[in-house]
Amino acid sequence: MASNSTIYKATLQIADMDRQYYQDHALTIARHPSETDERMMIRLLAFALHASETLSFGRGVGTEDEPALWQKDLTGAIHLWIEVGQPDEKSLRQACGRATQVAVYAYGSRSADVWWAKNHSLLDRLENLTVTLLPMESVRALAALASPSMRLQWTIQDGHLWIADDSQNIHIELQRLKS
């Protein structure tokens, strides 16, 4: 964690109907000065979608040998590697070689579409990779929930997310580009 990172505290109440997972998580998130609210909240979204006691955040922006989030077992084997944004094909190929499953949560108005158009033929060959596109208007709404102390309720069902805090409720429909 960078010494000038901003620390956020988040309490997540997760009701994932798809996985039959119902749990609360108290998280501490370090936001690097170069990281946007959008990216930080997508890391939180990825955590909610894959929540488990062994899922943890990587060291952060600019760390090439670690993902945004990952799940390892006691032997150090990587079961899940999660990237946020638009990673290059080479790093995803390496991640797929290191982890049982790799997930990418892509966002960015037109840039995500351009990234996918450029890389989809190469990424389609990676059998243990899933790619999900998050609509930018949903990402902006999610970023508006960011605060140094967050208490968020997450309901997940059939590729839809409902995220609520004390004052607002947003809906996000996940767009699977590659399953």
C-alpha cells in the first residue's frame, strides 16, 4: 500500500441468490492517489460478486505481478485472479497460466468497446477467462456511492446487481462478453 493512499472502510451485506451466499464483510480498501472512485468501486463490485473468506485485494495500481483481487488457498495456489479495467492480452494470458479462473471487469465508455474489439479473438482462446463489461452510466452511479465509510447492501441475481446505501439504490446489469 502506498504511503499516501486514502483509506476507505466498507461494510458489505451480500445476498447472492445465484451462489446461495449470504454474508457480511468488513473491508479496508487502500485507494492509490492515481486510482479513480470508479476503479475502486469496481474492485468492491468484483469482491461482492466473488465474495469468500479467502478473497483478498492485491497490492494495488502499478503492481504487475498481482491482480486487483485474488483468491489463494493455504498452499499459495491461485484459484481466482480478478482484473479491473482493460488489461493487455499478454498479462491475461500469464494470469490464465497461473490461476484456475481469471475474471476481467472492463469499463470505460468507448474505450472498453475498442479494447474488446482489438483483443477478443486472442482472449477467446483462453478457456479459464471470463470478461464482463460494465456500462459506464452504471459505473458512474456506483462511484457516487464512494465515501470514506460505506455501508452497502448488495443483492445479486441472474446477472443483475442492486446496490443500496442509506439514501440511494442503483441497479447494474452485467454484460458478459466471454463466459
